[in-house]
Amino acid sequence: MEYGLVLWWLVAYLALLATGVPLAALLLPRFADRGAGFALPIALAVVWFVVFLGGHLSLSIAMYAGFAVLFVAAGVALYRPSDSDGDDSDGGGPDDVNAQEDGFSLERRVDIDRRGVAEAAIVFTVAFLFMIAIRAVDAGVHPTMGEKFLDFGMLKTILRADTLPPEDFWFAGRPVRYYYGGHLVAAILTRLTGTEPRFAYNLALAGFYAMLVTAAYGLAGSIAASRDLPRVGAGMFGAFFVGFASNLATVLEALRRQSATWLTASGREGEFWYWRASRVIDGTINEFPLFAWLNGDMHAHMMTTPFVLLTAGVLFEYYRTPAEERRRRQALVFGVVPLLAGMLVVVNTWSFATAGGLTFLALALAPTDPLELWPRDLAESIPDHERWQAELRRHVTALVSAGIVASVGVFWSLPFWLAASSGREIGFFPETSSFDGLLAVHGVFVAIFGLHLLRHGLPRLDSEHADVTAVLLALGVVLAWGGASSPALALFGPMILVAWILFRLQGSHLARAASGAADRARNAVSDGGSSPGTIAGPLATGAGGDSDDPSTADSTAGRLRNVIGYETILLIAGAGIVVLVEFVYVKNKAAGGRFNTVFKMYADVWVLWAVGAAAALAGLVENHSPDLALSGPGWRTAMRILAIGLVFSTSIYGIVALSDHFTGESYINPNSHEDDPTLDGLRFVEERHPDEYPAIQWFDSLEGQPNIVEAPGTDMYRWSSPVSSLTGVPSLAGWAHERGYGRPNAYPARVDDVDTIYTGSAQQRAFLLESYDVEYIYVGPNEQLEYGARDLAVLDDMTGVTLEKQWGQRPGAVLVYRVDQSELPVPR
């Protein structure tokens, strides 16, 4: 086990986290932890922006510049020049720092919550080491049942590149047509730490996991603390739901079989296998984070999750910023969010839609009117005398503003769109999900959010809201009727509707409460206690929730505690995605129907719902105000039992899967024994493919990105295209994934050309070698099986082709031929 590397990477991560703390506090001051849970993603995002934009000129220089910008920005955020004579008469708190020399001083500019920073560091460390333990017993970058060959090849090709976009290691001579932004983050960390990629793969993978868990802890805790619910409890729920919880497929299958023995073994027909829980709804993939990281891919939909939550966090900061701070709200929406949206485009393009939808929801449902972001003359010219006019104005303004955010995000990420993205067609009305499948995948969140809406909605069913009740019933009937063809619409449509109406019914109360409490609520950093500036007293009882006097802490506290909040926006966002993919999908030649659409979009659904459900569950357990339904001592006990049951039922998969994992039962392609753990992703090559291992190492030692030829990877998810996949040296035709990356016709043509290089006449071979500027021809076991010995022997007699390296004795030797372009017998 490489303990020194683990410690070195942990130190690097924590150093970046510490560097990002001032920036997080400046960006997210209304978070209970002053944004400490997002300090590391923010730090990496700053570096990433510089590297992505500058990397189109020079990757090496851009990486140095990226860290320089980070350190300067952190210093500026932390301190500011001052003409102060050094006294503390300005009323600064204990966090204020003055460093005076010759009349010049630096003053602390941001308020940093040291406890929040410590908690973020602890949560990150625990999550990182937990994932290191998982990866260390099955670290192999193998091709079976996953995308590790793709992910490792992406990391390697970026590390080999001089500029962006990187060259496609499976389609030599062309740029990658895939979202490579997450692999760019991993490459930045690899270069920063000076680590060999064979180890950096698993270390970076563990870092992405720990960032996700830490971000969920910070955001869920801050959402809860903003309404004086237990911050630490909600944060722990958030960390659990994203880091360890599973869907209900395993529990439901065990109950169906009525046998606990089904959970005791794996690998044999009819018994537990960790893979099945990710294939619940027919024709789709339904991963959750623990499965994804247990399987060990470093795929785009996994690496994007911390930055999706960062986007949600910035919009939560906007949601809590009062109307008086107009410029700050404008900066958050039109300055920060477009940057993050553009980053999501490059990291995982599927998440770009999530950023746009979240922006619309936050603007439409926040306490402040989104039109206040626009010029005041324009706002005053739009009528809002009638209620319907005001609502229409609010939602249209939110939609247009979200469109502007998306447009700016697309604009600054144009280098990716123009070079690396691939076009897709939109499909409609695919085969829909079953009701049972939806409950198996989303059932835990349905239970939490259903109760959450019920206890906030039932008190509204009175004569004052009779018109709204009638509309709800009518629309409920319509949705139930529509559910005959779309169970997702029947299940989640009413939840979206109820949540939306509750937001708008409480809008005026919440606006007044938020205006008076935004800054006080952010100081609720203790878990259930009070500190100076913390709203206390009536929050414990729910009193004052109906008062119209926003000037008192009591009325403010009641409103904030007893109304739905940002957690419900996350509910609507996730539910909207689930319903949307039942009707619209992106066509993909790599997989039929909506297979890939559900796969990638459900990743965002899980993390958004995990955070929202964590805050909602904290309210179900702790908030039993008489102003809410399902409250009181009896309900308190019931909710605690429910929370225990949900945690237990969603833990069974992890307990059994990890038991199998650490005993070797669930390995697909193990490279070590539990007594000999390693993070070396290529050890399995040395053990299982010893004949090719020296050749792969030789190719890996080459400088630059010389074009090579190896047998095409038309049969994916097996040992094919190993040289390009494990070294980043570009091959003419790698895995057939290229068909789905916007090259449906070009890839088969390349395959034919590669076959000709191995089997054609000397003249044909020479022409193609010259056309593709090939420098090396690889002949390994795959090539020897695919092509006859007679055809391969022609290479020995070709002009311009010489044997460069040989491992083993013929027949069966692994051979590398060098191509001298100047000697090839082709017309010049």
C-alpha cells in the first residue's frame, strides 16, 4: 500500500481546501459554515478556469498561472489594504486581524468560521480514506463492465498534451469529442502532486468522492441552519445519503425472496451481486454514488457532482440574499452561475441543463422578485396590478434570466463546443418507467419529501385557500389521468404542483422574514444551541409563525422555521428531471433509446435530492411546531423511528456490497489480495498480461503523442486497444465508443483502414501509413488473433518499416515496428 502517496495527496487536498476558505467565505457568507464545505471545489474551479482558457495556448504555463491566480485571489479575499493606525476601534470581532508596518495594515476582509473549516477538513479526510480503502483492494484500471479504459485514457492524453483540446487517443489526429473537464481536474492534481497516473487515477477518484460528501454535508447543514434546524444532524444526513445510501432495490428483492441468505453471497445466479442495484428500471441505468465509486470508473457524471452542488450552493446564497443587496444578487446570478454553468458543460455536458433549471427555480421561487435584477425602469414598465400579472411577470423574468445565464455559460465555453463537443438528436416519448421501478429507485426520497409537503400543506387547507385547494384537486385528477401512460408524472407531478403553490402562497411572508433574518440566520452554527446573533426562542416551539410583524426576531424565526425552504427547490429540480426524461431524451448511437439520458441525468437527481432530503428529514425529526401538521410528541417519536428505518434500509446494500468487496467476492478483475492492497491501477496488467506489460510501459515512455496502429476495439469492454487506453498514445481506431461520439461513419472507415494496414498489399499499407502519419505499428496477442501470421510477416519486408522492439520469441512475440515516413514507397 502506498501510504506515503495517500498522505501526500491528503495534504495537497487539505492545503487547497484551506486556500479556498477565504474565497468560499467571500462567495457564500450566509452559509452556516461560511461556505467551508465548498472551499475545495471553489479552489479547484478557480484553477480550472485559468487552465481551461489558457490551456488552448499552453497547458503547462496555464497550470502555473492557475495556481498563481488562486493564491492571489485567496489573499485578496482574506485581507485588504487599510489606512488604519492599528487599533481595533472599528468594532471588529475576534476574527479580525491587523498586520501593521510603517503605517500600512492588512485587515481581515471575510468572516471565517473556524469550526466549519475544521468540520469540512474532518469530513473530507474520513470520506477520502474510506474511498481509498475501497479502491486499494480493487484498483485495477480494467476494461470489464465499466469505462475505466476510457477514463484512464482521457487522463493520460491530457497529461501528454501541450494544448487543449487533447488529442483523441482512440481516433488519432482529431481532438477528443467528449466532455473532458473532470479529467482535466484530475490531470491538474496529478501534475501538482507529481504522481504517476497509475496511482493518481484512484487518488483523484477518492478526492472527487470526498469533495461530494463534504459539499453535501455543508449545503444540507446550511439549508437546515437557515431555518434553525440542527445543522450537524442535517449535514450528517446529507453526507450519508450521497456517500453511503443506496436505492431500495436490494431491500425489496430480499423481501420478495423472503430469505436473508440471499444477502450472504455473491457471484452465483439468484444471489446478491452489487451490480444489480444499478439496473432497476428497464432500458436504463440507475446508479447512485456508492455504486459508482465502488465500481471504480472515474466518469464524467461522477466528477461533476461536487460542482453541481456548488452551483446549487451559489443559488442558495442568492435565495437568502435580501432585496436590498441588489448588486450582490446580480453578481451571483449573472457573474458566478454562468461561470459554473460553462464549467459543467466541459465536465459533464448533461449537467448544463441542471444548472439552467436550478437557476430558473431559484429565481422564480426565491423571496425576492427576479425582476429586481433588471434595470429599474424596465421593472416599473411591466404591469403587476393583478395577482396573475405579478405571477406571470415573476416566472417569465426568471425564465429569461435563466436563459441569459445559460447563454453566457455557452459563450465562455465556446472553445469546447467548437472543438470537442459532438452533435446529438433529440428523441421524444420513449418507453416509460414502471411505477414499481420508480419507487425502487426513488422511494426513500418520495417518502421524505411526501411527508415534508404534507405537514406544510395540510395547514393551508382552510377557507382562506379554498380556491387553491380546488385548483390542486382539479390538477391532481388531470395528473392522475395522465399517469396511466406516465407513472412518473402521476407520482411526481402532484409533488411539484403542491411544492410550487406552497412557495407562492408563502412568498410575501417569506420575503419579509428573509429581509430581516438573512444575516442573523447564517450565524446559527451550533447544533441546536444559540450563539450571539442566532435566532432562538420561538424556533423551538414554532411560535410567531403567523405574525405579520417582521421587525421582531420571534416572528422572523417562526416564518423561517415553519415554511418550506430551499430544500423544496431541490425537490422540484430533481422531480422535474425525472419527469422530463420520461418524455424527452438524447439519442445516442452507443446505447439505444433513453439509456444514456437517464444514466447521466439521474446522477444529478440523486445528489440534489440527497441534500434536499437531508434538510427535510432534519425538519421532520426536530421541528414539531403546532403550526405544522403531523407534529407533537407522538409524531416526534414516529419521525425518529422513520429516520432510523430509512437509514437502515438504505444501508443494507452498502454493508453487503462492501463485505463482498473486501473479501474479494465482488471483484471483476482484481489486481491484489486483501493482504496486499495497492492503488496501482496497472498492477493487474503486470499480473494478467505479462507478455504485453513491457510493451505498454515502452509506449508510455515515449514523448508526445505519436500516432500508432493497433487492432481496432470493435469489441468493447474487453482487453482491446490496451496500448492507447493505458498510455494515451493515440491509436487510429480504438474502442467503438467513437461511433457515439459524433463519428458514426468515420469510425467504421478507420477500422477498414487499420485492417488494410495489417492485411493489405505493401502499396496499400504504405499509402495509409503515410496518410495517417503513423509512427509505430503494434503487434500483440490481439493482432495475432485478428490477423494471420502471413499478413503480419509482410511488415518485416516493407520498405520504411523496421522492427523497433521485440519481447519474447516468435511466434507469439510482442512486436513494435517503427515507420520512417521519409522511406515509405509512396508518391511525393
